[in-house]
Amino acid sequence: MQSDWEGHPMKPLKGAAFAAAAFATVLTFAVPATTVPAKAAETTLRITLQLPVKSHLGQNLLLFKEEVESASDGEIAVEIYDSAQLYKDSEVPQAVGSGAIEMGVASLTRFVGDIPAVDIFYMPFMFNSEELVRAATAPDSPVRSKIDAAIRDTGSRVLWWQAYGGAIMLSQDEPLKTPADVEDKKVRVFGKTLGSFIEAVGGAPTLISGSEQYLAYQRGTVDVGMTGVSGVKSRSLWEVMDWITVTNHADIEFVVLVNEDFWQGLPEAHKEVIQAAAATADAAVRERIAEIEAEAYAAARENGMQIYELSPEEVEAWRAGAQPVIDQYLADSGALGQEVYEAALALRESDRIVSPGRVRPARPRPAPPSLSAAKVPMFRLLDRLNDLLAQLAAWLFFATAAMITYEVVARYLFNAPTIWAEELSRVFLVWGTFLAMAALLRRRSHISITLVTGRLGPAGRRGAELVALTVVAALSGIALWYGWAIAADSLARGRTTATMLDLPQGLLEAAVPLGFALLLAQALVEILRLLRGRGEDTTMETLLVLLALFGLLLAGVPVAFALAGLGAAMLLLGGFSPLMVPQGLLSTIDNFILLAVPLFLLMSNVLLKGGVGRDLFAAVQAWVGHWPGGLAVATIVSCGIFAAISGSSVATAATIGTVAIPEMLKRGYARPFVLGLLAAGGTLGILIPPSIPMIVFGFITEESVIQLFLAGIGPGLLLVGLFVGFSMLYAKFGGGFTPLDKASWAERKTTLLRAAPTFALAALIIWGIYAGAFTPTEAAAIGFAASLVITGLVLRTLTWALLKEATLDAMRTTVTILLIVAGAKVFGKAITLYRIPQDISALIAGNVDEAALFILVVALVLVLMGLFLEALSMMLIMVPVLAPSLAALGIDPIWFGIFFVIMVECALITPPVGLNLYVIQAVGKAGMGEVARGVWPFLALMLLTVVIIFLVPDIALYIPFRPEPEGSPMPDDAVVPDVPDAPDASAALPGAKLRRLLEGGGLQVMPCCYDALSARLVEQAGFPLTFMSGFAVSAARLGAPDTGLISYAEMLDQGRNITAAVSIPVLGDADTGYGNALNVKRTIAGYAQAGFAAAMIEDQVAPKRCGHTRGKEVVPRELALDRIRAAVDARDAARARGQDLLILARTDARHGEGLGEAIARAQGFADLGADILFVEAPRDAAEMETVAREVPGWKMANLVEGGDTPLLGPPELEALGFAIAAYPLTLLSAAMRAQRDALAALRSGTHPSGLLMDFAELRERVGFEDYYAEEACYAGAR
């Protein structure tokens, strides 16, 4: 039967027509007109920020947003994209300057490559006082004016500056008074200039991120640290360092930028509104950072740190040591640097602000380069060129392993860390990835889904491939054009990377246009080949597109290009800048974390080619081979051990399968069982650390890769145990195989010695990561070097040809994986701008209020996706969408990462696209049906593992969050030793004091406090106890309502101050426990350590709010009981450590569920062991009587003036049976009223003398007299 195309005059173009129609259909489905974000406001300002919005910079942006939207009456909308959703800090200057986004916040140092003069704020001891910093950063300062003008030349206007604080130094044994104190010491630094400064004074600078500095100090990676004082408090650095030397040797400043062209196009009225709001934000951020630093210094003192301030003579000694750095600054920064430096010196020598200097005329911005039509090279020449470049890419990855290995060895053995290893490794990673893309396209090595295209006829497959190549070509054109514009601009300006090596930024950025130029040429060649070779008598099948992304994937478009192409299309159709495409591609791959991917793949491929699987399997077999199902057990154990080396499921399945399959079949094991066992055993490669999917998950979510690795150990061992148990049961009841004889001790010794290097390698990698000796990336490099030694020198099984083959295989897999990650980044930016993750998160929050239901839905979705998509694609598509919902549901992101990896493992052995199935099919020379039949029992065991870790989350979370020894990040879990000579010491504990009060009977009237002073007033007034009110603390500390805004850390910090100021028992508001049951346990442990007598846990939905305000909801009863169960367990653990604390269990169910449900919950809390019970907001005296009658044990009444509960007097409450009467807002309300009246009097011109406390009494109540009395005992204190 002839097709409708037979003889058609347009038949020669049918392949191209199909491609164009399919791609147009895909885009139609992908971006319907109704989904393009509508801009209701006349002007929209999108601001990108690397820090979270809860940071003081983020809060400052919220102030700006409020001011702008209020003053413009809604004509200007401000959208804030925090936590690097769109751009990292390093990308912001170029993104704003090029117009890719309207506004952004960037560290001033990010302009050093373009404008070296901005480094003035990192010149050691240039602005080493708050007064100098304020003078230099004032809007009319000559220093700031010159820098603002220079930044304007890059295409951005500075709206205001944001202070981040001054730099200090940390040490352990003594303060750092002179440069001699850092000689020959390893010093943590956070910038090139500060690194040069440390080198100039004889130290060894080491670049360590802020998040890793705690471990670096704890484990001795560095001896001395530079940080901001706020980091001391936020990271509890007093647990690992003893001294703060107040140097203020550098000032960290951020700038808020707006694109200059965008600014010039705004109406004047809008400009005025924005400038006024910017001025307000500018002033506010200076005051806030001063408060933050004062709080941090106070917290450091309270936690035992000693603080040393340099004398003027010591400052001069440090400044003299820094002179080489200043000389280099003047040499590098040219005339502008000289002007800025002179202006800075003038500020140091004068008490007034000098007038602004001359503003340089703006340089014309180069236009994006035009692309002339290039002549397509001959097919074979292009093929050969791309093959050579692919080999070059493979050796670049090989070189990264050598450099990282050298860095670790030099740092630990010779105390000579390099400044070039990490940076060059990232450069090699970027260039290697982009250079190899085209060769992989020609060889069809990019990962794609063939579920549909594999079933099409020849013409159908050609048509689908034309769609795929069209997408690749379109994406290549976009990345080439705009990528070259970025690179050319950097080269023209002489921009550098602003790192230790100062490499030309343009050379790094040129990797994107060059790689995509090669890819575009190769795609066009492949299209021509397809059109020339099309058939004449075949039919064309219709491609139905249900969803855009799945349509592209099922059409055979490589996953990387489907994600990036769809993202690019969404950006273009949504009116967003296409510059985001090359920027996103480059920034994703230019990442030190992702260096671990090629390094682990290099290691696993070398081990695979070197045949270590044979020795490993023989050694394990010698010890367990005689067990029931011994060969099966040996196979699983071997997979588990190799998994601890490789990080790759494919490498694990192939390495062990090559040896185990023939041996098991020879012994009579059923073929489907053998094949299924190996396919499932291979999945251990991505659960037992190290794991490439865990690295990718950590990169996407910015969670700690090390914690993910540690969290994978427990579930990995559990899964090994389940696989082993099933294998032994199968052997016992299935039969049909020949068991092995028990190996002799001589055989065991021989095989063990042969495999000893492999065992040692696994131990080295796990120990190194666990102990913090090196990062996962460094572990991969060390492992690769060790694998070369093992296979090349010890076993002598690795030849040069095998090494070349292993390197090329690793290159192919690396490029495919990294391009998928980069494509997902572009796609992620697009869906973020369309607010898809935010909308999904809101949808989940409104309809899914239980973590169990959320996990069940996600599991079902992933099972279905696993039928069509390979593992990495599932992770990159789903994680960015699901991650925003985790916090609201109380799901630990580390636990979720392990859950997700296990579900991804299921996809690896799920037909029809499970990658391990194809590996075992090839290794075992079997049919897909045989492999698929064998995996189902193991798939069921993997799903059982998910259920077990859901029910017992500590299996995953115990190791990464285990109790630490003294001086660790979690001191709340430290064991307090017994004190044999003080048997009654527990009587003085806060919980014991509170218990004695309540056991004495009667009603305890309890005014609630909000800071140390109000608590002291309660004690001085004669009350025997007080309560730290969450409402009052939120109001006093944040100036914010009690709506869940205040954090656990802030409440804990306030509580420490309060409990230290008084001797009476203090009860503390612990909110909902700040998360799931594990968070509740950690909260209780923290409150016990802080000295609270009791902690209150409630059953509201997070974020909670005041019990007497609108909109509160409660969690289901089962979850509420779970919270109290966890709290009681944590209380008992605290008592076992020698601490004491009571649990005050609160329910807010009266508001929405009724009094009966509230009483039922309180009774349930009592059954679990809660000490004090609290039913919030009964409406009248009758309800209060019912509560007192029906609820057992000690009960608390909460009396809010103006709230829902009637204000019964103490005698009435005692008669009803209440043990505590709490007055949460009485003191706060009285203080606010008194302050309001005093302010009104001052405002009216009169003095509020009648409202004031006598100064003598004021001094006495604050504690001056006690201080003077104690001071007299120590002569040195006067």
C-alpha cells in the first residue's frame, strides 16, 4: 500500500517538513500563550541574589521592595530570586550589565577583573574602623563615587551599597598581635588579595568556603582563619576556635545593580521612586550590620571566646607587612586605582568627607559581534577534527586528576598548597566538556530515550532524528551567537577571572561558542547526511506530543539538548534574555564539585579495564562461597565493596558481572536470577558512597555532598543485607545449583592478599571523606591515582591501550552527564522565571499537609517516569521542582536525597529504559526478557528499603547527624560525666526546680519575659518562674509579628541570655519544634543545653502563629502525637546526660477542630509522658472548667489581654485546678505603652520625668551594684 506521500511533488522535503512541524508542535505544547508570565505592573524589577532572602541582604531587598511597591501604588513590581535561583554571585555583574536581568546583588570583588580599583576595600587595614568604612561608603564619598562611575562603564548602575561586615582573624591558642604570629601557619582566606596579604607576611593561604570552615578548624586543615564576625555566631565557631583578633583588615561590600539601558528607559517618576527606596535601604543596611556584629561579639564572649583588639602600634606593624599588596594594587589598577587610593588616604587623614572626584567619561560598550556565513567543511575533515578534540578532552580530564592529586599531596605532606590546581582543573573541565560535544553527537553517544523512536520504521526514525538535530542546531546557534558576544566583550575589556591566577575570563568563556560552533557544524552535516540517505518507499508515522519535554525526549532528542532547547525556547517566548543560555551552560560546568564526576569515572573505568573485579570476587567468594547461595552472596558483597570505590552503577554492574555471571551459570544458578541479581547489585554503585547522582543532587540543592555520602551508608548496607538475605532464601528453597566447598585458610589468604589493594582503596576513599582529609573531588583524584598504581604497578593488568580506552570511555560518559546537568540548569532557570516550582510548591502546600502523602505521590511519579526516562534525567527534571516543598512539610533534604537516589536506582532496573538492564544484557549475552524477569524481586526489595527508611529515618540520618564529641558542631548531644562527690547536683537543675514548684501545689502566677532584662525584673518582683514568650521575643528581637518568622537559632540565642541572667526556672516557647520529629528532638536537646526548665511544643501547621490571631491550623492528630513522642524521647535522653527539662505540650485544635478534639489531643499527650498540658484559647469559663476537669496532670492557662480566653483571676484558676497562669504579653504591652507615652512627651517638647524610674534604681536593677561588689574582689579588674 502506497503512502499518501507517494508521488507527491513535495516528497523530497517530507523529512524536513516533519522535523519543522514536530518542533513547532513541541514549542506550542511547551509554551502556550497563557503560560507566559503576565506583568500586571507597568515596570517589573527582577532582582537576583545569591544569599537566601532571610539574610540581612535579603531582608534589605524586602525593605526596598516594600518601599517601591508602596510608593508607586503598584505601578512598579519587584520580584526577588534569592539563593542563586537565577545567577551565582560571580555571574551577576555580567548578567545585569548585558541586560539578561534588570537588577542583581553582587559582591564588589566580582568587578576586580574589570575594574581592579574596586579591590581598595580588600587592601589590608585601609578601612579598619567603622567610622572609616561609613565615610568611604557614604553616597557622596569620593571613593564610592569613583567606583560607581567605573561600574557604570560596564553597563550597570549602582543603586546602593550593602554592608556585609569587616574581616577578623580567628586562632586557637593566642591572639594574632603581629604578622609573626601567622608565619608558617596555614590560614583560611576568602579572596585573592587576602591570600596575597597572608603570603606577604609569611603565612600559607588556603581557600576554603564559608560552609566548610568549621570542619577545617576542627580537623586542623588550617591553623588560623579569616572570616566575618557574624560567621562566628552563625556557625558556632567558638566551639573550635578560642580567640578573635579584631583586625577589621578588610571590608566586605555588596552593590545593588540595575542595567543602565533599562534604567535610562524608565519614566522619571519611576526613577525617583526607586532612588528614594534605594536611599532608605542604603541607610538601613548599615545600621543592621552594626547590630549583627554587636550581637555576634556578645555571643562569642558568652560562649567563652576571648576577644583581642589590636593597639595602634600593632595595626601599623600589620599595615607595614601589607605594603607589597598595596604596591601591587597600584601597579594593577592604573590611574583609577591611584585616584581611589589617594581618596582613601585622604579619608584616613581627615574627619570630613572630601568632595567627589572627577567621573571618567563612559567607554562605548562593544556591540555583540556579527556572524558571517561560514563555509561548511568537508564531512570527513570535520569528523576527524572532532574526534581529535574528543581525545584531547579525555586527556584534559586525565590531567585534572593529576593536578588534584598533586594538590592533596603537596598540602598534606609538604605544607605547600598550590594556588593553581583547582582553577586549572575547572578550566580543563569546561574546555573538555564543550570540545567533545560534537564528536559525541556524530557517534550518537548523547543519552536519549528510544522508547518511541526505536519502534518506528526507517523513515519515522529519520524524521524523529531530524527533529532532534533541528533542536540541537537551534540551541547551538543561540549558544554560539550570545556566547561569543559574552566572550568577545570579556576579551575586549581585558577582563580576568579575579582568582589567584588572574586568567583571561574571555578564554574560559570562549569554550561555549567554540564548542557549540563545532556542534552546529556537526548537526548540519548530520542533517545533510539524513536528507541524502532517506528512503523512497517507506511510510511516515505521526508523532503525538502530549507534553513538551516528554515529546522531545521520546522523539529521540538527546536529553541535554531537549532540556536546554526547551529552556531556551521558553526564555525567548517569555521575553527573557537569551544571554541566560550560554551563561547558564558555562556557569554550571565551571564548578569544582562537578570535577568529581570525571575523576570518579576515570577511576572506575581504570579499575574495570584493569580487571580488579576478578580478584575482588575471588576474595569474597573464598570467605562466603560455601554459604547457602554463596556465589550470589559473594556477588552482592563484591558489588557493595566496588560501589564504595566507583560511584557508578554501570561500572559496578559491568565489573562484577563480567566475572560473576559465567561462574554462577556454571554452578547451575537460574539464568534470570543471575541476570537480575547483577543488574540490581549494580545499583549499589550509586547508593553506597561515593555516588555520582549524590554529587549531582548536592549540586542542584546546594546540600553537603559529604553529608549525602554519609547518609547513604546506612541504607546501602540495609539494601545489601536484604539482597543477601533474599539470595540465601532463594538458594535454600529454589535449589538446582552446585554449592562450593569451603575454601582453605591458605586459599583465603592468597585471594585476600591479591584483592588487598582494592579493599585498601575502598577504605582510603571512605575514610578520607568521612574524616575530612579531602573533599569528594579530591577523593576521586586520589582514588584515580591509586587505581593506576594498583592496576599498572601492583597487578600489572593495565596496558597503555587499556588506559587509553578507559580514558576515552570516561570522557564520553562525563560529557554526556555534564551536558545534561548544564541543560537542566538552563531549563531550571526558565521554569523559575515562569514561577513553576513556586506554583507547584504552593499547590502542594495547599493540598498536601503530610510528609507521608507527599513521599507516596513522589514515589509513584518516579516509578512511572522510570518507565520512560533514565535515572539522571529524572533527577535533573524533578528535584528543582520538588525541593522548594520540603521545608514546609518538615522533610529533611538529606533524607530526601537518599530516598530520591533509591528511587532512581529503581529506574536503573525498570524496563524498558533501565540502563543496568542493557549493561547486563550485553555482559551476559542475554535477551531483555530474561533480564527483566530476574529483576522484579530485587525491585520489590528496593521499594521495601524506601518504606523502612521512611519509618526509621535514622538509618539514613544517624551517621551524618550523629552525636559528636566535645567541641563538635552539635554540643547538645555531648555526654556530661558523672560527678561522684556531688550526688545532689541534680536538685539545682532548672527542670528539678520547676518540678518542685509544681509538686508543692497551688497556682503559680507566671509573667512572661522576652529578654534578659525583663526576666530579671520578673525575678526581682518575687515571682518563682517565668516563660520566654515567642510572641514577645519575635516583637522585641525582630520587630515582627508572631507568624513563624523567628528561627530556632534566634530563639535559642535569646534563651541562653535569659537563663544566664536569672536563677528562677525559665520555660521556653519551642514553636512546632522547627520541622519534623528529628528537628523536634534537636530543638529539645538545644533547649536543655541552654538551661531551660521546660520547652513548649505545639501542634500548629508550620509556620505557626499566635494562638489568638486569625489563620492558624493544626496538623493531623497522629503527627501531633509524633511531635510529642519525639520531644519526650529527647527529654529522656537529656536526663540521661545529666540535664533536666520538662515537656509542655500545647494544642491549638480548639480553634478549627473543636474543644473535644483539643481535649483528646491533650489526653494523648499525657499518655505519651508530657509533663505539663496546655489547651490554647478556650472561649469562656465553662470551657476552661471542662479543660481543667478532662485533662490530667499539671495544666497551664494562657491569659492574653484582649484574646479569646477570659481573664479569670488566680483564685478562680486555682479552684478549677490549673497549676500555672501565664501572662504572655503583659510585660511587653506595658513596656510598649510606657515607651509610647515617653516618646509622645519628648515629641511634644516636654520631658516624661513622671514616667521614668529613678536612675539609682535603674542602675541597681540592671546590676551595676552587683558588678561593683564583685569588681572589688579582683584588683586586676579595676
